[in-house]
Amino acid sequence: MTEQQKPPVDPLSTGSSSSTSPSSSERATPGDAERLDVASEAAHPLDNDLRAGDEAARREADARRARMAGKGGTAPVGGDGTRWERDVLERVLMATLREQRAARRWRIFFRFLGLGILALILFAVFDFKGDGALSTSGRHTAMVTLEGEIAAGTPASAESINASLQAAFADSTAAGVILKINSPGGSPVQAGIINDEIHRLRTLYPSKPFYVVVEEICASGGYYVAAAADKIYVDKASIVGSIGVLMDGFGFTGLMEKLGVERRLYTAGSNKGMLDPFSPQVPRQKAYAETMLKEIHQQFINVVKEGRGDRLKDDPELFSGLFWSGERAVELGLADGVGSADYVARDLFKAEDIVDYTVKENIAERVAKRFGAAMGSAAMKAMIFGGARVDALR
């Protein structure tokens, strides 16, 4: 083959050949090595891109591992941008799902809460016991609770207490009846009605014992009721007594004179404005009020003597309006002993199970009564003041 027919010699192959089998006359110089490196890089132009992609992938993998391990990390810059967007989108969707689940749980909770409140209101408003008598099984002790001021329209009114006592006495399985009292007194009329009903029931059911148990206080009208019982049991620290009657009020005449206020009161009847707090006292009217109080007081004394009989001690302060501790009340004969409702049921009636017969007024009845009373009062005031305005215009 001639020189014209020989193929061109590649510099890389020439350099490689000369480097593998160099001759003494054809040694590589430093300049030749630099040219070889440049030629090598020129021979593989994608190496830099491949290395940059591998490095970006490693950074992305390290960042994802760091996030999975809770160590934070930053999203890779460059590289596979779609994966970063997908991760962000997944986190947003998961957060939205968690919020929706939490909102759904709260909605369910509030619905159940509303149903519970509605059920309580319905239970309080409507009487589910029916009109029949309270049914019990087995021998037991019947109990009625008298708590608070004795007055009409209250849970301690004669209407409520008498209805409860009637149901308690009528139950044939009741071994006895306890009236638990915690009252400072109240209306002598209401107390008198309860006392009379107790005497009637005791006559109607002579074999059924009726005991009063005092808790905190049994004074004035409260003791008026208690005096009708077979026996009275107290706590040693209870307040018992106050056998008396009072009538109180205020007088503003001196203050009105200082302020220059004139009271104008017109009545038909010389005693119609009696005990008016804005008018001076009239001695004759004052004496009349004291006489009436003494009369009611004597009625109270007669009721107590009739109920307690020979058990009362001869003490001049007994009917003076004083009150005593339960222990002292036993010494004075106002009570028969120290004991609780459990003691009476367990040790005296021999019927440990206690059933409460107290009539409880529901919310609807209470609201209706108060609304009716308020409307009646407002109508009366409107009539009075309306009439006064008409008279003034005339």
C-alpha cells in the first residue's frame, strides 16, 4: 500500500500508541498531555450533563429522606421540578382532608350535644310520670321534703306539700311517713293549712306513723307545721323555735321632709292607708296591728301546745320568739330526739328504703305561673296608672 492509500492517522490513537510503546525519539511532552485531556473531554460532551443530573438526583433524595425523618430539608432547585410540585400538592390535599374530617367530627359532636340538651328540656318540661299514683315495690319509708319559704306559689306551698303528703299516706306499702323540713317559716296561713291537713291524714290513717326530721332550720311557720307530727327529730346543731309573729316595714317621713317631698295619699275609709311607709304612724292604727299580731301569736301557741302536749317544759321564754339549737330544743320538749331521716327509716320504721313523694314542679308550670303573675301585675299597674292619668287630665 502506498503512502497515498494509507488511512489518516487519528491523533488519539497516535498518542495512545506512542504512549504504550514509545520510542526514544517520540516521547510525550507536557503540552501533549494537555492536548490529550482536551481531546478526551471533547470526545464525551454529555459527561458534564450526566454528572449534574446525578448530583441533582442525590440532592433531591437526601432532601426527601430528611423530610421523612422530620429534619426538614429544602426542595431541590432545578432537576426534577414535577416531583417537588407533586409533593407540595400532596401535602395541601392531605391538610385539606384533615380539616374536613375535623370539621365533620365537630359537626357530629355539636349535633349530639344539641340532641342531649333538647332531651333534657323535654324531660324537664313534660311530666312523664302520668296521673297515676307513684308505684313502689316492697315495704319502704315515704318521705316528703318541705324546703324554703312557706308561701303560695312556691314548692313549699300548702298545695304542693299537701298533695305530696296525701300520696305518701295513701301508699299501703309505706311503713311510715317522714316530713323533712328545712324552712325559716313563712305565711301563717299556708303553714296552718298544712298543719290542718296533717291532722286529717293522721286521723284517716291512724296506724301509719308520721315523724318530722329537721335539717338546718325549722323556725316560725316551719315549726307551726312540725308541731302536728307524732315525733320531731333534729340534728344537735339545727335551729328550732322562733314561735312568734312579726309584721315589718319602713318609715320614710323624716327623709321626705329633708328632701322636700310631699306625700299625697287619698283614701276612702279612715284606715285604708294604714301602715303606709310614707305617712306618719297613727297610734290607733299601731295598736290595732299589735292586737292582730297577738291574736295570730296565740293561735300559734295553741297549735304548738296541742301538738306537743305534756312534752313541753315550763319555760317563760318558750313562746317569746327565741330560737334554740337542736340539742336545747330536745331539752325544752320542742323535739323528741336527735336523728336523721336514715335513722328514722332504718331504726324506727324498720324500712330502710326511702321513697321521695315530693311533688316537683316542672319548668313549663313554673314559667307559666311566673308569666301569668307578671302579666296580671302589669295589667293592674296599667289600670291604676292609666286611671290616674285620666283623672289628672280631667
